[in-house]
Amino acid sequence: MVDVAWGQLVSMLTEADIEYYIRAGRIACTVRKEVENYISAGTRLLDIAEFIEKRILELGGEPAFPTNISINNIAAHYTPTPGDQLTVPENAVVKIDIGVHVEGYIADTATTVSLAEKYRALVEAAKEALEKALTFVLPGRRFSDVGSVIENTIKTRGFKPIYNLSGHSIDRYSIHAGETIPNYRDRLNLGKFRQGKVYALEPFATNGSGFVVDTPTITIYALRYNPKKIRYLSKDVRDLYSYIYDRRRGLPFAKRWLLETFDGDVIEKALKEFESNGLLITYPVLIEKSSGTVTQFEHTVVIDKSGQVIITTDC
């Protein structure tokens, strides 16, 4: 993300840091379990997202990013747009990716709900891959070794991992903090799990080709911080930039979050100015290249001096 990765300023997590992560993880776990019972055919995606984000706030956290609701062959980065009328289709495979932060300490988790029995094995492939991978997370272990566990587990069930999506390191106010944890045995990835760091493991499984591609659709954004560029923004756009950055730093946001405070035309104008001045990051909606169905599970792990603590399973 755009801000300085706060976690890079210290080499070890303090007890207070870990407590914040645990609080964020407990909220994320609670909301994930609640929403699994909320999803049914015909439910509006906007209602699902608003339910999740409202519950996060009620429980004392804040959304770390707009709720991702990805249906069938959509793998990631779709969040409902203002007034979105899309609903969950019959027999859909619904992936829900939830991020919670408490004072910038982030917990990232995801689940898949299938409304069709025929996708049960595909759901279980990603779920089992995550469960097995988590048992291999130890300080000093290579990311690619964990990726190998994910790949082998999914392939054993007759499916493929998504090769160009990965888990990631997490820092304060930074969801993707520079390190990637592959979902396959990537021998070129020399990264290792380290004490005092936080990681999200995120297996995706598919009955398709195993790769995702960008679409033209953008529903999620984040800001870059550049004082030299900000001064060139028009007054109303600069005000909107300050409003977002004061609340989000470099964390992603959605247009629907801004409509209670700003006019829609101003928002559209601002996004164009942000982009033309190099101040905007966009996240294209990702779809499986061969239109295969995709499943996903995710948990966040804090590695402290006593070992790993999975913060998104305890609620």
C-alpha cells in the first residue's frame, strides 16, 4: 500500500501489538461465521457487504478493506457498488473476503459458501489446503515449502491452485506488505517466515486453468501519498483526498463509503484527478482465465516468540 509499512519500524511485535491483532482477528472470525449463515440465493450483494461492515463496527473494529464478494468464476476484488442490485444466483459459489483492523492492526480472513452440492469437493480442496498449510508455518520455513503443501493438497483432490494469486505479509496499515506466500512450490521465492511478523495464508482452488486475469471493472481503490502531487488537486478534490486519507491512510476504500458525505459527481471527478496525478491505486476485478469456478479460504497468522498464533480462528 501507499503508506510507510509501520511494522518495518520495529523488528519484533510487542505484547500490545499482539493484543491488537488478536482483537482484530476475533472480530473477523465472528463476522465470518455470522455471514456464512446470511448467504442464500437471491440475497443482494450490497446487503451482505453492509451487514459485514456494520457488524465489524459494532464489534469495535473497522473494515481494513471493502468486503470482497466474489461469485463463481470471479476470484477477487469485487465489492458492491452504490445501489448495486446484483444478487446471489442459484447454485452459486460465494467467496467472502473480510478484513478488520483495530488501530491499524489487520486481520484478513476468507470463506467460501457453496449453494450447490456439486462444488463441495472444490470447496473442501481450498479449505483442506489452508488447514494443512497452517500446520507448516514455522519461523525459518520457506514460503515455497508451504506453497508446495497447498498445491499438492489441491491437486490431490483433482483441482488446481490459482498460481498467480498468493498469500502475503501484513504490517500495520498495510495489507500486502511486500512478501508473497505462493499457492504452489515456487522455487524462485526465497522468502521465509520470520518471528515478529504477520502473514495471511490464502489458498484458492479452481476447476479451471489455474490463472486469473484482470477485467475492466474497478470497484476498490486506495490512495498514494505524494505531497507534491496533492497540491495540484482542485479544492473540492483535495478536501475529499484529505477525508479519505485521514480515515484510511493507504487502506482500500469503496465509492459507496463516501456517498453519505460527498456528492457523487465530486467523487467521480476526484477519482479522475487522483488517477491523473498518480495518487490512485485501483484493484481490477479478477476472474478465472478459463471461466472455472473458484473457491478460497484464508487465515491470518502472527508469529511471536512462542510460535505461531492463528488469530482468525478463535471466536
